[in-house]
Amino acid sequence: EQIKKGSYDHFMQKEIHEQPHSLTTTMRGRLKDSGVVLGGLKEHLKTLRRSRRVIFIGCGTSYNAALAARPFVEELTGIPVTMEVASDLLDRQGPIYREDTAVFVSQSGETADTLLALEYALEKGALCVGVTNTVGSTLSRKTHCGIHINAGCEIGVASTKAYTSQIVVMAMIALAIGSDQLSTQPRRESIITGLSSLPSHVSEVLKLDAEMKELASSLIDSESLLVFGRGYNYATALEGALKVKEVALMHSEGMLAGEMKHGPLALVDENLPIIVIATRDSCFSKQKSVIQQLLSRKGRLIIMCSEGDISAVGPSASCRVIQVPEVADCLQPVINIIPLQLLAYHLTVLRGFDVDQPRNLAKSVTTQ
Ligand code: G6P
């Protein structure tokens, strides 16, 4: 059933819309009121807690999912997290130690660079953890332990439902590692509550489909699209831009809003569309000031904000606004990426490109 399109025109469209279900299966049996139960990690939890550093390693969308997880993994575990694009780690032969935990994130579990980085980390004696969608994959066989994301088979070359399930699995991993810390218990409880209501909020945000189609038609002839995010949603900016470039074949860059003044601001004019992610979290007031600075340079803005927050973000009449449901701040990236997935999908269809098999790309890159 999973490998049929059903009533959808494309696999990517189907996979975007099945996220309330895929997230439910990701969490099934793992989420309890008292905490999370992750059988795949049980025996290594003590070693994980003692690690000096967590290194997230992946490519493409899987790397972006790990980046989305970084802030809450640091917060809930107190362990420093560093990020590695697999090919770059190999190019640099970056240092990895026995006291490190290396977490490999890969939908297919077969990406060549990620697997080579795994060999490298195993040689260095790090504890190697896999986060993958593919039972029996090389990644799941060769890591010391790990968690399957159980998102169901993903066919579209552009990863969508695997991304949100990867973030949720990493949230559960962070909750499991941090579960011995009394001081963060209320925070953990609120994240667990947030996780259980996430699928229904995802169903809600999917109702933006028609609005995103309309937005896509207004961007169809743009040459480029910037996406500004920060904090929990820096990854959302990178992943949203990646979706647009890989399927809609439009130049798009995700940018750290904190770096705006160090270059990107020079690009701003009346024509270049810029999506600014300004949902509620501790970076909200900084994002409001970014919006003001972009508006004062006549930027063409599309603002993503929390529902009912239009007046608080203070856009001018010329801005477009995407309102999304507000969830626990660290889970907001799961919600915020969905309108951008829909936007990339509709842009691709309207521009007449192949949605499920984008030019020059492969679902799984098994050669270096
Ligand atoms: C390819 C795919 C992407 C994917 C990346 C990593 O580039 O087109 O959608 O994110 O590989 O794949 P993985 O299976 O390791 O997550």
C-alpha cells in the first residue's frame, strides 16, 4: 500500500500529507507519561550519558534533521554537540575519540559518505549510534546501537516524512539520555506532552496546502528565494531552501538570521523573495528586529509566524504571512518545515518539473 500513490499525483505529495500518520508510527510504543522507552538504546544509555561529546553525522536532509535536534540535545543532556557533514569529516579526517558518541543519521542507511564516516568513527573507538528508516540497512547493522524511525517507505527523492520523524526520534533520544536529571524533569514532561499532540498539529498545518499553492504561483518566476531562520529553526531555513532547490530547481539559500548583516543584507531589494521564520521561541524578539531591518530596506518578505501573532511580528501590508500552530519551542521545526515542503512541491508542479525524480539526483547516493 505504501508504494502506491493512492489519490495523490506524486509520492512527494503523498509523503508530505501522510506525516500525521508517519509521526504516530515513529512514536508508537515509545512514549510514556513517565518518559520514553527506546529498546534500541537501553544497553548503551550509561555510556551515552558519560560521553564527552555527541557528534551528529549525515548528508543532505538527514544532516539538517540532526541540526534541528542539536539545540534540544544540548539542552536536555548537557553534552556538547558538534555537527559533521559526512564528506567533510572524511575530507578533514577530523578528530574523533573513544569518549565521543557519534550519531549517524540516514534515511536509507546506505549513503556512501555516511557509511565511510561510520567506518572511520568505529576505528577511532567512538560509540556509534544509528538513526535510520531502513531495517537491515548497512547503517543499522554496523552501528553499536540505534533507533529505527519507522516512518514507512519513502519513495520521493526529496525526503519529507523521514525528516520530521528523524527529528522526533532525536527528541526521544535526548529525553532518554537526560532522564536521570531531576532539574530538567518539568521541561521533559512538557516536551513529552508536545510530542503526543504533534500529529494533530501536523494535520492542522497541512491545511495550508491551498495557501502554499497560491504562494508558489506568486514565486513561480523568481530566480532565487532566501530563507532566514535561527535557533531551533536555523535547520528549517536550510531544509526549506534545500527542498526548493532540489525539486523546484530554483536557487534557494537557507541562512542564519544572525549572520544577516555579514553579507546577505546586500542582496535585499524589492524583488528577491525572503522567507523569515519568526515563530515564538527565545529568539522571537531578535527575529522581529530582523524583519524591521529587512522592511526598512524594502525587502519582499514572507513571514512565518505563530497563529494569531501577525500584529506582534509587525509586518507591513506588503508582507505575506504564513501562520502556523504553536507547539513546544523545540518541536516547532517539525511544524515549520511543512509549509515549506508544500511550497517546494507546488513550485515544482507549477514550474513543470519532475517532482519525484528531480534532475541529476538520486534517492540514495551509494558512491562517493
Ligand atoms: C540524497 C537524497 C536526499 C537525502 C540524502 C541523504 O541526496 O536525495 O533526499 O537527504 O541523500 O540520504 P540518507 O539516505 O543518508 O538520509
